[in-house]
Amino acid sequence: GAGVSQTPSNKVTEKGKYVELRCDPISGHTALYWYRQSLGQGPEFLIYFQGTGAADDSGLPNDRFFAVRPEGSVSTLKIQRTERGDSAVYLCASSLTGAGGTTQDTQYFGPGTRLTVL
Amino acid sequence: AQSVTQPDIHITVSEGASLELRCNYSYGATPYLFWYVQSPGQGLQLLLKYFSGDTLVQGIKGFEAEFKRSQSSFNLRKPSVHWSDAAEYFCAVGAISSASKIIFGSGTRLSIRP
């Protein structure tokens, strides 16, 4: 079956521009997560959706970052007024229930979108 | 604050040799612990996870990890590595506030010597 997909795979933009990154989770997964991975670092949590609502957005670095999941499936991460420090790989993951601590709650990751801000 | 430490940035082992990757965590209660592997051009893949019960956890691809509460460690082991095991390995812990939120270590890059 299809895994988590992310588009585009690469995005190059100029400082100050607006970008949207898309994530298609595994069909039937109610939970969706966004992480950011800077060079040489582990993934850093940004936001977690349970269905259509953001259950935890504590990792969003500032108000330039926003994410939506209007129909409870596809999600879009939106970054306004991009800065060079936003350059990173943005990872999306999904899980069946989002019920942390259960054996069903394995997070499956997509290949990521590499964002480069010039 | 919760944290995960992987003290080895880069390890090289010979093909067929045994492997141990170190992981230490900081957590106030019984943690949820994970090991993920990331190969070039591929997404993160879960190798194994510990939630409770037996402290020796078996995973995919012949990997295992042992949870030691007294040492706050969750080291990953494999008795005999293959060239295809070359990748980046991440230890992670489920956050106190929400086990759905995973906190990752900075990773250990594994190279295999022919």
C-alpha cells in the first residue's frame, strides 16, 4: 500500500517569499505530524493533528509557521516571509490513532521536503 | 526538560562485526523509547520500540535494544552488521506531555567497512 507522500521533494525559494508544503498521510490514519530536520540534527517536532484539529502546536517556532488539515487527511504546512534559517528538511508522519503509548501508534514517515531559502 | 543523548556522532564497524549504538535519555517517568533508521533518500523507518514489559526488545532487520532504567539507557545492538546497515540511526523518546510527540536525539551515522 501507499506510504506517506510529500510534495514537492525539493523547494528553492527566496528570502521573504511564501511557501506551502503538502503531506498525504496513509489512508485511514487519523493522526498527522510535522517535524523539521536541520542538517546534522534529529527531527524536531512542529505540530500534531488529530483529525482536522491541531492537538499540539507547541513546536511551531513562530507565527510565520502555520499548518492546516481541513478534511482530516491531507495537510499543508505554510511558511510566510521565509528566512534563511528556515532551510531544512520538513518531514511529515502519520499514525493510525494518535493514542500515544499504544502499540498501534507507530508513526510512519514520509521522505520529506527539502526547503532551501536563498 | 526531556532530552535524548546519542554520544557517538559517527561509528565505523567492519562488515560481520557486532554493533552497539548508545542512547541515554532524560525523563521523569517510565518512558516510551524508539529507535529509527534513516537511509539516504528514504524516510525514517521504525526499527523497534519499548513501551512496557520485557526490557529486551526485538526489532526488524535483526536489531535489538535493551532498556536499562538504572542507567537511563536504551542501547541498540546487532550481532553481525551488513553493508546495507549503513545509515543514520536516531534514538527517541515519547514526550511527557504527549507520547504522540517524539523527541529525537541528534543521531549516529553508521559506516560499514568492507
